[in-house]
Amino acid sequence: MKKIVAIFKTSVGRSQTWSYADPGEGKSTEEIRGILERFTLLHLFEKDGEKLFNEVVSAKYVETVETIIF
């Protein structure tokens, strides 16, 4: 299974991780960054006055390989 994992900085400088499973293929680096930048414009994700998605730091694809044992 493949997913996108993005790291954001919160408004107080802490690290916040966000992931999305089965993102599909075909988006360019610029398109993905643009989509993640939109999270920083939303004020929906706050906890105790801290904006959780204040700045995009990085993003990567993570692929998990499962091996059935029995």
C-alpha cells in the first residue's frame, strides 16, 4: 500500500504529521505541494489555540510491503 506522508510545523513550532492512503499517481511535485499548502490556509485544524498545519515542511511517498506468514 502506498500513501503520502506530510510533515507540517504548527504555529508554536512543533511537528505535525498527516498521511493520506492510496493517493493515486500522476500528480507533479508542484501540484502536491500546492494541495498541502492549502491546508495552511484553513483554520479548521486547531487544538488549544495552536494551528496544527501552519507550514509545510516535507512530503514523501511511503510504501508498505506486507508479507503473509501463515
